[in-house]
Amino acid sequence: MLNDIGLSPFDAAAVLIVVSAALGWANHRFLRLPPTVGLTVMGALASVAVVVTDRLLPASRLAETFREFLAGIDFHRTLMEGMLSFLLFAGALHVDLQQLRQGRWQIAFLSTVGVVASTAIVGGGLFGLTHLLGLAVPLAWCLVFGALISPTDPVAVMGVMRTATVPPRLEATIAGESLFNDGVGVVIFSILLAAALGVDGGFSVIHAAELFLVEAVGGAVLGLAVGFIAFRAMKAINDYSTELLITLAAVMGGYSLAAGLGISGPVAMAVAGLLIGNQGVTYAMSEITRDHLLKFWSLVDDVLNAVLFLLIGLEGVVIAERIGLLGLGLLTIPLVLGARALSVGVPLLFWRRTLPFRLTFRVMTWGGLRGGISIALALSLPQGSAKDVLLAVTYVVVLFSVVGQGGTIGPALRRWNSGARRSADAAG
């Protein structure tokens, strides 16, 4: 499709980088919003400006050209088959494995049972909302929406964690859950989408469980294998440029292999990143290599984040024709937040001795951001009336999550932390 508007893939990438750099500069110079929030806001405003221009100048084809450009990029494939592997690996590099081990049961429960519970709550709630509004979306498709919107986006969450101050155990739990519930959510989405489409004779609990185990466990095993091979290769040499190349090979080769084997690439990259970021950094790298490697992956993370959140904002022009669904999207926001509160709040009651309930509940509920992965999954849905509804609702929820939650979580965390310290001092 890029050829239809005279752009090569390189041209499209150049446009995105130039626009990201320009808007990033403007945000840093004038707005001073968190980078992900600023780029999303300005991308959304650009979408509004394009639509308004077309309305004021009927002869203009700006919105159509804009849509062709975004369709040519193919947001779903760009993120799910390209950017996500780099972003998950880069994020996992900075997670403390020791803290992760201490919270392993919480992370395992929240990223599996928690996602399933949230999927059911959101799916059932949306089914009721659509019937009240006369849209009547089938329950199977409402559950598909529940699956694509329930996992927190690791890219957005890790971005918030970098600018916030929370206890190390809580930070590792939040980061670990966001890394793994993403992969689990994609698997659940695939299962429910097949059921909604009636593929392979419809839904079967046994078949779904088998598919889940193959994809999720298989992804973890592959991630361990890829990470271990990279670890051994880096330990045998001392040349930072070659070791950087090894990590790139692990990410690109491992993700492609996961896709070929039919297992979860996101889970594989999270596990590989954890292994290399902890064992690799500690035992396989010199100080020079460690410095170069961590700075390189931080830069990759920052650049891809800028492009990703700009794209989230720009995708607003794609759903501009579905503006009538704005009301449903706004009603869905409290539904998604409520499902998140229930799915994390109930299990957290049983972990009060290891995690401070009030602070953990607030951070995990309000800081459980949705991002590009949800939009990418919604864009991958087959054409039809259900897709029109679900895509519009997804965009509204994600935009609120990135701008509303992401833009306020930093000040909220500082306030909650100071309150927690005052409570601890009073108790002492």
C-alpha cells in the first residue's frame, strides 16, 4: 500500500522518525509532559486536525492520504512482528531477577488467572453495555475485547516505572506482571478469536488449555534456550560490538523462531531479556561491554517508544468515522478499571504481609496502563460490524489510559508514597 502513495518502507520509517523527533522536541521544550503521553497527545491532535481540515475543505483528501499511509505501515504487523520483540527484551533487561523471584507466585497468578478474570468481567460488562445501547455485539466478540484490553502494556508500564519511586519488591512485581501478562493475553486473545470465528469446530476448554500451555510454556522454554546460548557466547569473548550483535541476534532470531514454532514470542523475549539482563550482565560482560550494551538497548527502547506512542495518537484518524461510538468507549473506561481493580485487588488481600495492600492496589490499578498492543490486536480483527465497535472502544480506552492514567500516575505515586511513609512513621 505504501507504493500507492509513493512511499517506500524506508520513506515511511523516515517520516515517523522525523515527526517523532519534531514533536518530541516540541513536547520537551513547551509542554513538558512525560514523553509517551506528550507524543500520544500530539499524535491524537494531529489526527483531529486532519479530520477537521477535510471537513472544512471538502476537496481535500488529507484524511484519505493519512489513512493510506497508516494502512501501509500496518500497525499490527509493525508492532507484533517487529517492534515488540525489541521493546520486551529491552524492558526485561532492567528487571531485577532476585526481586522477581521473591514475587514469582504473585506474578504468575496475576498474569494468568488475573488476566482470565479480567477478560470475563470486561467481556460480560461490554455485552451488557452494547445491548443497553442497541448495538448488540455477540458475547463471543465481547470476550475477545476483554482479552485484548485486559493485559497491561509492558512498554507503557515500564516507561512509568522508570520515572516513579516505588519499593523494589513492588516495582519488580508490577514489571514482571506486565511482561508476562502481555504474552498470556495474546494467547487468550488468539483462543477466543478462534472461538468467535468458529474455527476448528468452536471453543473447547481442553483444546484451549493445551494451546495455552504450548504457547506460554513453549515461549518460556525457548526464551531460556535463546538467553542461555547468548549468555554462553558472550561469556566466551570480550568484544562489546560482537556482544551487542549477539543480543540483536537473540532478539530477532528468537522472535522469528517462536513465530515459526507457533509459540509465544513475547514470553520468549521477556525470559531471554531477564536472563541476559541479570546473569549475562553479572557474569558474562566486562564493565565496558555492560556500559555499551545497556546504553544501546536503552536508546533502542526510547526511540521505538517514541514512534509507538506517536502511532497510537495518529491511529485516531482511522476511527474518526466511528465518532458515534465515543459514548460506548467512555462507558467502557470505568468497566475496564473496575475489572482491573477486582482482578488484582482480591488476590492482593491474601498477600498483605509481603506487599503493602493500599499502595500496591492503587499503583497496580491506576498504573495498569493499556497501550499499543491492545490497538494492534484490535486492528488485527477481521472486517465486520464487531470490529468497528471494538476498534473504536479500544482506542478510547487506550487513549484515556496513556494520557489520563499515564499523565497522572507520577504525581499520584509521589502522594501515595508520602502518605505511606507518614503511616509507617505514625505506626512506629
